[in-house]
Amino acid sequence: MVTPLADGVWWYDLRGTNAYLVDDDGTLTLVDTGMRFHASALIGGLREAGFELRDLDRILLTHYDMDHVGGLGAFDGVDLTIHVGAADAPLVTGEQKPPLSNHKGLIQRVGRLLTSVPDNPVEPVEDGDSVGTFTVYGTPGHTPGHVCYVSEALSTALLGDLVLERGGTVYPSPWLLSYDADAVEASVRSLAERAPAFEVAAMGHGVPFEEGGSRRLASVVETL
Ligand SMILES: [Zn+2]
């Protein structure tokens, strides 16, 4: 099921993880893809929002984790491009395996069993790049290649797992699930300083906010 958050922005509540659909100035964009078993929910949500699978043009990934890239296989054979932060791109393409030397890398190694390498072209993105109306903000910490995407035109920030919502409050990604918790904090500060104001705050976990997004991100900075 998809829930509209703003004009052209829909939330997929996949029970435990989120994905989003964005009509980005006519370019239909899926943001993250849930787990492998969410494939039919993702395609069903497209229809609910008034689109067909073939209408999908682009997938933006916030990072490589099984609950964000697991559903990629559902889009094999659809003509689209996948965008992902440069440091996470070789994990999506299978060119690299997550490192055993980091606790989060170990979690990703196990999760890798529930992912597949997509057929579609994977385009690495870096801080400062533009994809449609979105600007890419490098926000490493949860994973080395974690990125957020912010569109001033849509007043929407796709925050991935930089922060999460629980009980109406926003928290930084916790140590256990992060490569580097200090880097997460630095990334939260950096995004709050650099991003334009936005209303919609779309996190990878928890309930997204339709209003006051940048204000809520600023409130996280105060807790660091
Ligand atoms: Zn996640």
C-alpha cells in the first residue's frame, strides 16, 4: 500500500522498512526497494499511485543493505538506471563483498544471501551530483557509501538510514547498525548545515514526516 506524503511523493510502508515513489518532474523514481519478498508490494504500489511497471525510469538507493536493495531483482528487464553512492556501488554490482573486518560488514555479509545482482545499469553518485531535481549529499557512517537525496523543488529529503523515526522522535543510526557511529553524527550535522529547507522527511525506518522535515533534522543535531 502506498500513502501520499506530498504532491508526487508516496510512502511504501513495508512493515519494518520503507520505500518511496517520486514523480520527479515526469521521471518516475523508486527510492530503495525493501527486502526481496517485497517485490510484489513494490509493483502493486506503483499501480495504486496510477502507474505501470514499465513507467518506472529510475531507482535511487540510499545505501547497500538487504532491506533497501533486496527488491532490486523485481525490476530486472525494466528499462531503468539504478543510482547509488560510489562506495556502496561495488556491493550492489557484486564486484565487492562487504568487509569481514567491520561489525556492520558482517551483518551485510549475512544479508547478502537475500540479495541478487541487478540486470540494470548501476550509476555511482557522489556528493554534489544531481539526479533529476535531487541533489546528492554524501552521508557516510551507516554505510561508507550512504547518501541522502534532497529536492528543493519537491521540498523532500530522502534520508535513508542516516536517521530513523521512533515514537515521533528522530534518532541517528545506532552504532550496532553502522560502520562508524562518529561518521553518522558528522553526516547528520553536515546535512543539516548544507541542505536547503524541506518539509517531507522520508526515512528508511519509522513514520516519515510530511511537514517540518528540516526542523526535525536540526533537532537531532541538538542531541548530538
Ligand atoms: Zn535500513
